[in-house]
Amino acid sequence: MAPINQFMTIKRVYGPDVINRFNMFTSMAINGSPKPGFTSGEAIKAIEEVAAQTLPTGYGYEFSGMTREEQSTGSSTTAIVFVLCIVFVYLLLSAQYESYILPLVVILSIPFGLAGAFIFAKFMGTQNDIYLQIALIMLIGLLAKNAILITEFALQRRHSGMSVTYSAILGSTARLRPILMTSLAMIIGLLPLMFASGVGANGNRTLGGGAVGGMLIGVICQIFVVPGLFVAFEYLQEKIKPIEKTGMDASEAIPELEQYSNIDKEYGMKKQIIGMMCATAVLSSCNIYKTYERPKVDVAGMYRDTVSLKDTLSSDTTNMGNLPWKEVFKDPKLQALIEKGLSSNLDLQTAMLKVEEVQSTLNAARLAFLPSLSLSPQGTISSFDGKAATKTYQLPVTASWELDIFGNILNAKREAKATLLQSEAYRQAVQTQVIANVANCYYTLLMLDRQLAITEETAKNWGENVKAMKIMKQAGLTNEAAVSQSEANYYTVNASIPDLKKQIRETEILYHCFLDKLLNKLSVEHWRSNKCLNIYQLAFLYKCFPTVQM
């Protein structure tokens, strides 16, 4: 058995007992809770604003636990629920009216009430949380009910023979009192919930305020908006499919029929104006995404800024970040090594292939604006009972051209372009890292070689000094202590020479790894058989590259 101090040196160092990591980054956990009177959404927004203003370069933050789930799934799930609500309402109304146009009268009247819910939530200081979203889903059904009542009675008047305009007016007049009674009863019943206090008051106020605001503003707007929408869409429906007179009893509407049967032409212009206004409102709502606005970022003090008027950078107009690496490193040997490292680095090759992949995606997104043409020729040969073969040829041609009305193709192109810029930046970052590693190892080797030469020359001088000190002792000019001190200095310098050679060898191994990226088993066995690597260097190699087979 051999003592352990023959193989390793134990040193006392100080550091943290536990290092916390999050997504492989060194992290520090911070727990907090919203202040009373504020929601979790406001707390998340406050953290994002403070972090954007105060965190230095290179530091970031991430949410975990319930906050991470709330931030990642809240908006997407809510959007899906609202889309499903609107789709189901549309499908049910289409079956009821036997039309795909008239349900739009009900659908387009709902956003007024939803806007009222958000307005009341803003005035009351509440946030868009789960309680407000429940109120919005409830409002969709209640507001759709009011619009259905007006549309149904107006449609009955129209089938009785009245004009479209007065069918809408009389239908809304007939259902005005029931709509106001049910809506006001709903609003008054929700007032205690709107002004709730005590335990759970925030959720109750959010739910009550959203429902009251949506019903109040929605009902007021629907009384005037739904008749106009009915006139516009009923006019379009009759252009597609003429109205069929029904055999229903219209005795109650005889006075109205006699009064308004001959004045439809007088209001033709009004119908066109209302139809144009409704069409303009519908088309203006096609913009479903917001224009991107680049946030303002303060870059002062990030890179090569002058500290004072005496700073040498104040007269330097050349930014080192804009110089090619061959102008920064002009050593021919170093340039050749860097080129070798760039050509053999797998990460850089992967990044370059990623750039080409994204470039192809961007080209495909650009070509999506053009019309597409597909040609699929086919041919068949058939023969029955030994008769002459019958040849059949088909040449189907299909042409299509997608109009980017809602910006889907444009957004796909912008996404591909942003991804391309991201891939280019990643490739440049990988290339810069490779160049920095190779240059660092190169200059480190030059420094260590020079340091080794100086150390060997110093050891030689100390050896001569020891001999001189021994001669001076024999002559009685010095004592034993001076000779021992000279020998100690000599041995100290000699002891540092193996350490320098070890550092040189480790740097050469790391340098080789940077250039070739992978060390195969044959080369390692060759070095080990030739005793080029000692146990410390093999341990260092395995530590840097654990996938290498020893």
C-alpha cells in the first residue's frame, strides 16, 4: 500500500455547501407574495418591470411553481375557451335560422358587452384573472340571448311581409321591455357581489364588476346596434336566397303592413348607408394582431464607453467588435490554427446547418405569397376478354392562390426572418467562442513556454550560486545558514519546473481538443503507451472530456 499523499495534494478551500441551479444556470431562489389589495398578475408584472430596469447585463430571472404555470397556461387556455364559446353559439344559431349570415347579427353584438366588462374592471382596479374570465363567459350567453330575441321577432315581421328596416325597428320595440326587465334584474342582483367585502372580496368584486359592466353597456349598445346589424345581414341574406312568405297568422300586424308596405323604396338609400357602415366595421376588425414596437433599451455603459475625458477610449473611433478576427490576430501560425479549429468544430458546423435550414424556411415563407400550380398526370391501360387494350389518360391541373387577409402568411414570413437572425447570431457567437478559446490557449502556451525558459535559466543561475556559496563557506566568508538558504531557493525553483511542464502539457491537450473537438481512443492509448501523459494529465483529460474512453 502507498500513502495517499503520493498521488494527490490536499488543500483547504472555502466555498458554498450547496449551489442551487435552475435550467443548468447558477440561481438564487426568491419567494414572495402579493401585497394585500393586489393580485398575482400585478405582482408578476411588477417583477418584470423592476427586473428590466435594474438587473445588470448577464443576469436574468425565471418563474417557477404555480407562478410559472399561471404565466404559461393562463392566456392560451382562456383564448381557446372563448373561441369555442363563439363557435358553438354560431353553429347553434346557424341551425336555428337556417342561415350562415344571420347569426353574425348576434355574434357581432357581443363584443360591446365584453368591452364594458373590461371598462368596469379598469375603473374598479381589478385584473383580468379567472373571476373576470368566468364573468365574460357568462356574458356571452346573456348578451346572445338579448340579441336572439330581437333578431327572432324582427325575422317574424319580415316573413309577414314587412320591409327589412321596419321589421328591425318593430322587433326591437316589441322586445325592449322584456330585455330591460331581465337585464336590470340581473344587474341589481349582482350589485352586492360588486361591492362585496371580507373574505374572498377580491374575487367577488372582480366577478360582480365584470358582469354588471358588461350587462349595462352591452344592453344599451345592443338596443341600437342589433337592429342595424339585422338590416345589413338580412339584406345580404335575401340577395343570396330570396325570402319565402310563410302562412303564419299576421292579423296583429295588418295595421303595420298597411302603413309600411309601400315605402320601402324611400328608405333604400338608408339601407345602403347602414350596410356600408356595418361592412366597414366588420372589415376594420380583420386586423387581429398588433404592430410590433421595439422596446427602448439603454445601452449606455455596456461596451467601450468612455469613463472620463482622460480615458484613452475617448479618441478611439474603431470598435473592436466590428473588426474581422484576422485583423485582431495577425500571427500567421495563430490564424492557421484558428482556421483549423473553425473547420473541425462540430458546434459551429451545426450552427451553420441551422442557418441554412432557417434560410430555406424563409424562402418557403416568401414563396407562399405566390400562386401555386400542381400537375399530376395519370394513365391506365385496361383489357377485358382478350380484346384490344383501352388506354385512358388524365391530366388534372390545380391552381390556387391564398390571399393573406388576416396576415397569416406575413406573420409566418416575419417569424422565419426573426428565426434566421437568431440563428445567425448564434452562429456568430459560437464562432467567436471558438476563436477566443484557440487564441487563449495559443497565448497561454507562449506565456508558459517563456516562463519555463526563464525558470530553467533561473535554476541554472541558482545552481551556480549554490556552488559559489559553498566555496565561500570553505574560505570562511559565509556561514552554513546562507548556504542552506541558497540551496532552498535552488530547490524551490527546480520544484516549479515540473509544475510548469505539467501546465504546458495540460494546455496542449486542451488545445488539441479545441482544434479536433473529439479525441479518439487510439490517440489516447498511443499517448498512454508512450508515457506522454502521467496520471494527473489523464485525470485532467477525463475531467475536461468525460466521453473520451480511457
